[in-house]
Amino acid sequence: MRKAAAAALNQLIGSDANQFALVSEAQQERRREQQAGTRFIWERAIAGEPDVKLQIEATMRGRIISELRMRLVFAANFQKDFDAQHDSVGLLATLNAFVILVVVLVVIGLFFVFAMRREINYTLALVLFGAAFLAMTVLQISAGELEAGLSDQDFRPQRGTDSLRYLLALLETLLLSFFYALCLAAMWGTGFALVRRAGVETKRAASFVALLRGKFLSRFVSGRVAIGIMLGGLLAAIPYLVVASGLFDNLRPEQLNAQWLVAPAPALAALLRPLSYGLFAIYGFLVPLFQSRIRERWVLRALALPFGCLWLWEGVLDELFDGGGRRRRRTLIGVADQIYWRFDFLTLMAAAFAADVVTSAAGLLLQSAPGLVASGWMAVGGLGALCAAALVVSRRGRDTQTEDEAQVAPAPAIGQGLQPIERDRLMAEFGVARLAQQQMLPAAPPAIHGYHITATCRPAREVGGDLFDFLKLPDDDHLGIVVADVSGKGVPASLYMTLTKGLLASVSENESDPSVILREVNRHLYQVCRRKIFVTMLLGVLDPATRTLTYARAGHNPTVWRHTARGASSLLGAPGLGLGMVSGQMFDKSLRPETIRLEPGDVLFFYSDGIPEAMNARGEEYGMERMLAAIERCDELHAAEALDVMLDDVAEFVGETPPHDDITLVVLRVAER
Amino acid sequence: MSRRRLALILLLAASGYFVFALLVPRFHPSAAWRYQMGRREAVARGREAAQRLYGIDVSGWATRLTAEHQAEIEYYLARSGARAETSRLSPITTSVLFVENVGQGRRVRVEMSSSGQPNGLAYRDRVMNAPGQPAPE
């Protein structure tokens, strides 16, 4: 038997076998992991390394090698060095795991609280769950994790057939994906409920919501994705800059998961790496949680910092001795923080995704096998293609911000004081009414070459009396832009809003002159309203070719005209009475349309009184002064971003005070040459 | 988005990816692995080793591949550098398991270094895997 073992050794390692000396030969009982048989151990010293020996252990069953393995045997002092560093890392890992556990428990608790209050958006949470589940499952299969799980079971099958074992391993994979997706969806669902409840910083959730609604082809979503992918390089580079600085001896960035080296589809695995749990938990849940209680942004950032640092350092550190199975996140929290606050949650997630993809792809590209290098390039190419597609769509796609912003806006409480059944019915009816009213508003602003337009309308109650619209006028290429406000609030206002919209659509079919349109609308409204209700409106007719805007103002707030080149603002305050207040002749006399000529870069802000009259808890009004100051800060911004800045500024001012009036804002920006 | 902001983002993007590309070959922990086999080649080498060492043709058998990172070996190799004695060891151990789904239900596992040199073997069949099987004479 000894000869057979020596022959097997020779066959395995060739002439090197002569360097090994047999040091042990013994009979071995069958143990859990080892076969019964004769066990041989050969050893070889390593020159200049008294603490280390190369050992080959073989177990023979008759003349068959049941097991043979080469290994290094280390002396105690080597092992001590190794363990000492490993233990220091383990402490951080334990702390991180503890924090994650606490966060998960808080998520579960709050999730049930919001679920009881019916404040969880189950549709969106379910979409997120489905996407995460699918991505995680495909990832595990393409990365070879399922195969790795099966390997050991297949070698020593304890029970069941091969098919049954495969089925069980698949089930295990699906369960892992299920819990991963469930945690992600619960975390985000709760975070989003907190955002909606607090009613602040909703814009940071808007693009992610739009993505979950399947609006991949909107400019808003794709723009954020493109920016995120571009900024992903910074996130990816930071761990390497930290290590290259030489300030931290034991640090190493994240390594490639070893299993990917033999994965069935490593390129696909690199492109499907799961969303960063750490970043997701911090910005999808913890920040909204803090936001629901704290308004000062610097306090929020300070609170998020320790979580981020813990996650970062643990993620970077533990990789030194990581077994390769765990994929840790790494980035400097400061950069992630900047991306989140300057852009939004989706941008940050896209950046984290891009950083993960390039880090994995780099790991593949650094190997010598041509197949792995090709996979690395495929992953990089896939990311590049996604970025290019997002860039193209961000320039040419549809703008759906209006609708999404409305969906993100905090849902007001209704039916207070009623029985639960009545309240539920009322809520359902108001939900339908709210949706119907939102659907009356344009789904997307018109795309006009040389102009960027965006708009939003947020009712203060379940339904509102504000209105904006874009009218296709009979004159070629002329566009009518309408912002209107019906006096009063709630259901009556919303009914007159619907009537006004219908009248506008009807009259503007044959007429392009804004003053004539307003006169006709006034005539009808005056008959219907009988002075009980009135409507203020500003109608501007844009001639894109000549860059002129002819407008008529029926008692509405003056539009702000920002002359970006001169750094000045002026108000479009042509005189005019509200619609439905006075009879035709008096109204006609009051109305004086004006025409202005816009310059490249100029911006027009059409708005309703919900903005300047927004109030905070101290009863102070937001006012025109603050509004003009906020507009000044928008000089360099795209229309959609200017809209965000304005609404954020108002939201910050009012704090937790519930809105007392509808807010409507339309921003038109003339593209620069 | 204003041109200035777009230019800033593009600049940050270019800088980030450039710095990443510059530092990765030096500091990426997986750069030292120099893994030389693809999945297909690992299976081919495993099949050849099974034929040579056990005389078993494993063509048509199911295959399961795993790659495991050996932290201690990597630590040692990084500390001691390349040596002739340890040339068969690498931070990554690839294991190819061949499973015979019919007949004797044999299993052959071949373990290899990053360069594809076999450094471990294992064999099981239905009899050996049977629970309570007594030790052989």
C-alpha cells in the first residue's frame, strides 16, 4: 500500500516527490469528514523557513487514493501573527454586524407600524422586491454560488438523489435571494414612508420612485443614472487612494470573490452585483428616519457619518483576511454623502453600482486567463453601454418629473374623526379623485427645441384647485403655458379647476391670442360661477422661433423673468382681473396683454400663490423676497433642477407645517447658444 | 443641467476612473492571484488528471467547480516571496468535482493551483459514501 501511495504521489507531483520524506503511516477510523483507511504523511522542509513545512497527506483505501492534499503547516508564531491581525478586524466586523442587526430590528418594527397605518407603498416595495430577488438569484447562479453550494454535498452525499440535492440547493439559493430582497424592500418601503410622512426632501426619492414605476426612458431617471455611473469612478477609486496613501498598514481594498474565477458567467455576475446594503441602509432608511425628526441638514449628515465610517472601515479592513465569500462595500462616506445631497438616492445607488462593477471587472482583468480578461472587458463594456444609453435618453427621452413628484408628495390625512370603515371608503374615493385630477395634468411637458420645460402641481389637500397646462395652439409651433388658481380649496375648487381646464382646451382650439382666450373663458366662467368663485390665471403664448412670449394675466401672481446673463429678475405684472369675477366688458378693459423677448439662458417661473404664501410654524410667510433669492441660485441649473431647488427651499422654510395651499410651479428655460 | 455643472461632472468622472485605473494594478488584492485557467481549461485539466491518476474517463460526468481563497497561504506567499518548494501552492485553490450520475455513483475531485497544477485528489463511490461502512482491511 505504501508503494501505491508513493506511486500516486509521483504521478501527482512528478520528480518533486523525491524531496518529500514519509513521516507518518497509520490506520485511520472513519470520521465525519475523512474516509477510513491508511493515512500517510510526507513532509518537506523549506529552506530558510524553520517555522513552515510543506506537507502532503494521503488516505489510501486499498490501492485507491481516497484523499490526497498538499498544504503548508505553520508554526505557532506565524499563526499568532496571522490571528492577531484577523482578530482586530473581527472586532470591527462584530461591531458592524451589531449595528446592522439593530438597524434591521428598527426597520422591522417601523415597517409594521407603517403597515398598520397603511402608509407603506406596497406596489413600489413589491417592484423593488421583485427586481432584487431576480437580480440576486441570477447573480448566485451566474457567479457559481449555487454550484459551490452543491459541490460538497455532491462529493459526500448523505441522503437523497442527485436531483433532490440540486432542488434543495436551488431552494436555498432562492431563500437567500428572498431574504435579501425582503430586507431591501422593507428598508426602502419604510424609508419612503418616513420621507412621505415628513414631507421634506422628497425630491431625493423622486427619481428612484420613477425608476420603480418603470420609467427607465424618462430624462429625469436616465439623467440621474448617467450621472451616478459617471461619479462611480470616484467611489471606486477612493479605497485605492486610501491604501496608496500609506497611512494605514493593514488596509487592502475589496478583493474579487474567488468563486467568480470559475463562474459560469463572471461578466454577468459583475454586472449584477447586489445593491450596496450599507449605502442602501444609510440613505434609504437611516437618513429618512433622522429626517423625520431633524431638519438641520448638518445634523443629519453628522448622524449618518459614524454609520458610514464604520461601514467603510470594516469593509476595507476585513478584506485582508476575508475568505473571499463575503462582498464588502467600500467607499469614503464623504463622497457618498456629497452625491446624495447634491443629487439624490438613485444617483448614489447608480454610483455604488458602477463602482462595484468596475471593481469586480478590474479583478477579472488582472487575471492571466484570457477568458476572465474577456469577461472583465464585457462587464466594463456593459457598464459603458448602460451609461451611454442613459446619457442619450437623458437628452432625448420624456420628462416625467411632474407626475412622479406628485406621487412622492406627502399624502394628507383625511377622514379624521370618522369610523374606520367610513374613513377607508372616503380615502379610497379621494384616492381615485386625486389620481383623476393628477391625470388631467399633462403627463410630461412638451419637448421644444431650444427650451427646457418642467412643471409640478402639489395639492394641499386630497384634491386641489391649482392648474397648469400646455396648450397646442392653432398658430404653428406656438405653445400656450397656463398656470391658474381657483379660489378656495378642496373638492369645490377642484371641480372649478376641471371646468376651467375644459374651457381652456375648447377655446384654444381656434384661438392663439392669450387675451382673447382669457376673455372667452371669463365669459363662460362668469355665467357659471355667479361671483361665488373666481379663477386667477396667467396664460403665456410662446413663439419658439422668435423667442417671444405674449402673455395675459387675469389677477394671477406675476411670473418671474430671470435674466440670467444680467443676473437680474423682473416680474411680468401686466394688469388684469381674475376670471369669473366681473362681466365681459369690465374684464376686457382690465386685461392688457404684453409681449417680451427672451434671451438665451433666460428662465421664466410661473407659479401659484402656494409658494410665496407658504407658511412656517411661526406663521411667517415664505414671501417673494425668499423666492427671488432662491431663483437667483438657479442661474446655472437645468429647468428640472431649478424646480427642485425652489421646492426644496419652500419645504425647508415651512418645515413640518402642513401645506395650507396648493403649490404649482412651471419652469421654462431658454437654452444657451 | 448647466454646462459648467456638466463639465464638472465629466471632469470628476474622468479623474475618478483614471485614478482607479492607475492604482488598481498596484493595489487590487486579486492582482497577485494571476489566475491562469478559465472554467473550460480547469475542467479539461481536471479530466486529464482523473484519467492519469485514477484511470477513469470522466467524460460525460456532471462537473462542479469551486475556487477558494486561501488567506493563510496568500499571507505566507506575500511575506516569503516565490520559492521553488511552494510553486505548487497559490492563494486560490480550484476544485473540479466530477460526478457520475449513473452506475457506481463515483466522484472524483481534483484540486489545482492558480496555474493549473494538481495538488490534491479525492475519490468516492457509492460504497465508500454509504453510511456506517466499516474500515477496509
